[in-house]
Amino acid sequence: MKKKIIIIIWFFFFNSCAYFDETEEILPGKRENVFKFEDDIILKSNQRIKIDKSISVDSWSQQYQNERNHLFHFKSKSKLSLKKKIKLNDIAFDKIDHVTIPVFDLNNVYYADNDFNVYSTRLDNGKINWIVRLENEKTENLPFIGGFSLHKNELFITSGLGNIYSINAENGKILWKKKLLVQFSRPPLVFKNKIIVVSDDNQTFSLNTKDGNLMWSHVGNLEEVSIIGGSKPVVTENIVIISYSSGEIYALDHNDGTLIWFDNVTSGNFFNKSSLNDIQSPISIVGDKVFVPSFSDKFIAYEISNGDKIWNLKLSSINPFVVSGSSIYLIDTLGRLLCIDKMNGKLLWAVQLKVSNDGEEVSWYGPLLSSNKLILNNSDGQVISISPFTGKLLSKINFFEELVSNPINIGEQIILISKKGTLFILG
């Protein structure tokens, strides 16, 4: 049997010390172009673009904020300035093979350090509420934790060792632990009375949140080449959507795991330039539609009830994407920020971002739609805001500390995390 190849993709996050507004601001620091061309808009829209009203949220309790992975139009201050910095204890993301993004409620952040200690820390003053060590992970020294999910008063954790934990979010007491003989590098989905987890060898397990007992399971095809990490499943009402590294998409009954419909995004893709079939971008449920971007030159919109395809675009992405009003916003693997019509997949406008700097690759993260701005950051430490209506650059600033992963919006504040383990809170 061929050995499974694991490709580690670093996920980088987002930091700041100045502010964004609707017009471009002249800010201190080194000024560098963030676009590949002087004419930054490579495709302009003749269609009027509408987005939904911004909404304030009081938590980012799981990966991509909610159980549908729907990044909508969040609300923040019209001008954002650095409010405070909080150092996360004994954490440096440059020393971790797989970055596990923290989760937040309005008052606390929950995260793990380099030594498999899980923390709850206050956001107002940086004071630690509690610490608990994952002893099995420490003993085996397996290099990552899969992810976190907050649900009511419990923090659920998956680990690369195959353990699933339920921890009391108020005091750090471990309520139960379930050991499965698989590796987890994705966060869990928690919905109603079930926690649903997807393993790196394409198995899905549905457990009871009360005691961790197995309720149902599902198995996809094993893929020999895959990427560590990825998106948690998504759910609405009684349908849960699972993606596997094989490119398979399954719609299952949330109650018992029975099949509702199935597709494989790589079918008929014989001349795809990539040998990776993985789906790293989050599948997103919006209304009665499911949007699936892949690494294999397909972005597909489905009817959630029966799996019928609405449209199919030829593009690849590993980033999260925003759906608001009539538009979808995402960054593809060529470094283009795209605005796409949600109904028919038509490209409305596109911006070519700079993807190299003096021969070094520049990676982009985001976007986040917050108070009428698309906010993005890159591996050079630049943070920009762009108009969601025209693609016009509104502001850009440069920072001296590298950030790791996408921005988070809570309570009209934006939270960024640096590679050194510092929280930057903008408000």
C-alpha cells in the first residue's frame, strides 16, 4: 500500500495598529503596492451590487463563526484603531506544525499552547481563567490539535492523537474523553445534541454531546494525497454536508447518517493541473443553497435538498469566502479577489493581488466583510480594505509583525493574531 502523503499548508492570521475607513488613509510606515498592476481593477462590474445589512455578533464560537460556515456581513466600528494587545501564554505559531485557531465568546478566548495546555483567558485584561493539560497528547507529543468548538457551556476539542474532549468552559474540568483510532486535524461541528467530526482518513463520526457515545458513522474513499487541516462539516435543519480529501461531497441525515445525495467534485476533471482533490475552503450553506469551492478547479453551487447543480465555475481556492446579498467574495489560488453573482456564478469584478515580493511568495487571507469593507491581509504583514461594490482600494497599512490566519469579528471589534501569539483587538 502506498504511504499516504500529507502536505502541510500554513494558515496565517491578521494584525493591525491603525485604522480603516471608507476613504483611503495616509498612514505611517513603509508603503508598498498591494496589487500586481497599476490598474488594480482588472474587471469592472456594470451591475449594481447589493449586500445585506451588517449584523453584530457576540461570539466566534467555532470555525467560520456558525454551523453553516456562512461568513455574512458583520458589523464593526466605521473606524478601527488598536484597542489593546493580549499575549497568549507560551504560544508561538512559528513553532507549531499545524496552527489551531482559537475560539471566542464575548469575554474570553480559548486556545492551546505549544505544550498541549488548553487555556481560557479574559479578553478585557488577559487574565487566565483556567488551564488544563491534555495529558495523552503531551505524553505522545503529537504535533497538533485539530480544533475547538464552543457550545453552550462546553468546549469540544479534537486532536491529532484521535481524542475528542468535552471540557466545562467555566472551570476547565474534563467532562468526558472519547478515543478513536484515527487522526483529526479539523475542528468539530456541534449541533443540537451531536458533535460531528471528520478524520484525516475520510471517516465521519457522530457522537452524543452528553457522554461521547457513538451515534452513527460514515466512511468515504481514502485519498493518498491530502492537506492537513480543512473545514468542519456544515448543517442546517436535518441535513449535514461532509467534504472529504477525495473530493467527495455527502449530504447525510443529521439524525442517523443515512445518505441523501452525493457528488464528487473531481469527476470528469481528467486534465486538472493539480493532483490534489482536497476541499480546504469551507463548504457554506446559505438559504437553500450549498456552495463548494475546491482545490481542483471547481466552484459549485448545489440545491441543498437534492444536490442538483445550479452553476459550476472553473476556479480553485483554499480560502474562506463571504456571501452577502447578491454576491460572493473570495480569493482564488491565483491571488485574485473575485466578486461573483450568487444566483448564476457570473463574475462581476476582479482584483489581481500581488502574489510575489522580490521573488518571495505572498499569500493572502480573508476576506472578511465588516461594515461595508472587505478586509484582507497577507504574509508580508499588509492589511487592506476594499469596497465590496467596486473593488476599489479604500485603505492599506503595513505592519512589522507577521499574522496567522483570517480576521475575526466579535461585538463590533475585529481580532487578529500574530505569529508570536499576540491578540490584537481593534475597536
